[in-house]
Amino acid sequence: MRETCVPTGVELKDTGFGYTLSLIGGKYKMIIMYWLSENKVMRFNELKRCIGTISFKTLSIMLKELEADGLIKRQEFPQIPPKVEYSLSERGLSLIPVLNMMCEWGEKNSLPALEAVKR
Amino acid sequence: MRETCVPTGVELKDTGFGYTLSLIGGKYKMIIMYWLSENKVMRFNELKRCIGTISFKTLSIMLKELEADGLIKRQEFPQIPPKVEYSLSERGLSLIPVLNMMCEWGEKNSLPALEAVKR
DNA sequence: AAATACACTCTCCTTTTGGTAAGTATATGA
DNA sequence: TCATATACTTACCAAAAGGAGAGTGTATTT
């Protein structure tokens, strides 16, 4: 019987792309990072308005996860009404080229785009 | 009141990275493509053995989706017992650099790796 | 005096995702 | 003759993800 291939049974999270995917796979996470890379600093409701289709709950969870993963920074100002500013961290910035590459591939290779080319 | 930012309400799927993510976000999809890029041509059970932790059902679904998205080719041989060969398509091949970039970023920036560096 | 804005949280619900285990039809090897 | 191999599919479940809508406390604006 043929031997099984070498790294059999490796968990997704233990591979490089699996780990990367676990950080940016959440819905809207890449979009949040995109907005932060464009605007540098943004507040919670500002992000909500920009993304539009995201719910409060999801935005809240995504921001917490991004912060826990060290991709964004959260600065809270002790004011009333409250003020919280989000921005990319160094680590988050280093991911932007990866996002750009995914973005470019997607724009060039999306099926709708391909159909538009055919016409 | 401040205007909302320009592309408000854009659905995830309609962005470049959102589209790319929808193609490779499924569990094990990137791993399947990795194996196909290494071995060129593989059969169903061969992939199953290599990946190890994937179930028949999930592998089956992922392969169908990858094929529907034009990332892999499926060739069926009318034999008994059956024989089916999977390989990357041109389009699938063009995604490999993206996977590589994600892989490299993940390996350099995974938290376990960072902890190992500290010691 | 009432509405609005800030940054969230909470509960309930639905959808999606993925896993387990068993089954299919047939041929080959022990 | 019986197990094993091929490439799957099907039914049933459990967990996770994400959405909807209401609520919180205070201050400014109308």
C-alpha cells in the first residue's frame, strides 16, 4: 500500500494560509481593514455608516477579534458621549499587501467581470 | 451631518477581496489547492489520505465548488472501480501566488511563531 | 421637553458550515 | 469466499456565524 503523503493530518490553523485565513476570514474583516487603511483613524459609528450592511453586533465582534489578533488598535477617550478611535497597527499594516493582492486577483478574475469582458 | 463614505452598502461578494475570499474561504480549500499544486494530478482518496482530517463529505463538497468556480479540473475515467483525477486549472494556477503570499505572511506572523522567537 | 448621537451590549432567531456514520455497485487480491 | 478498494452520496446532528431589534446612560441640539 502506498504511504500516506507526508504532512497528513495537519490542522488548518497550523498552516500558514490557514492561520492567515483565520484572521481575515470573518465577514467584513477585510472591509474594515480596507477602510482603516484609507482613512487612518475611524470611530465605531463611522465604520458602521461606511460599511452600511454590517450589523452593530457583527461590527463589534469583528473589531474585538481584530484587536485581540493585534491587527488594529483601539483608543478610548473618557468622554461623554463616548469616543473610541480605531486604526491599523503595524501588524495590521503588514497585511495590507496581502489584501491588495486578493483584491486585485478578485477584480481581474471575478465571473461577473469575465462576463462583462465577453460582451 | 457628515456624508456617508462613498461606496456604502457594498456587499462583501461585490468587492475584489470578498470575491476571492468566497472562492478560497471554505475549510481545506487552500489545502486542496496546495496539494494539487505540489502533485499536479491527484485522485479523490489520495487527497483524502493526504489531508487526513477532512471528511468524505467536506472533501466532496469542496471539490465540487472548486470545480464550479473553475479553479480545478475533474477528469473521470469510465472504469470499474472508478477513477477520477483532479488537477489545477489555469485559473486555479493563477491563484497560487496569492496563496503563497498568505502562507508566507501567516508563517512569519503567527502568534506561536512569535512566541518561539521570544524564547 | 423631546429628539438625537455616541458606543456599544443583549437576547432571540435563522442560516450556514462541517462532522459522523452508513450505504452504493463492482472488481480485484488473498 | 471474504475483505478491500474505488468515488462518492445520503441522512441526521451539532456548532458556529451572523442578523434583527431593543435597550443603556448621558449630553448636546432643536
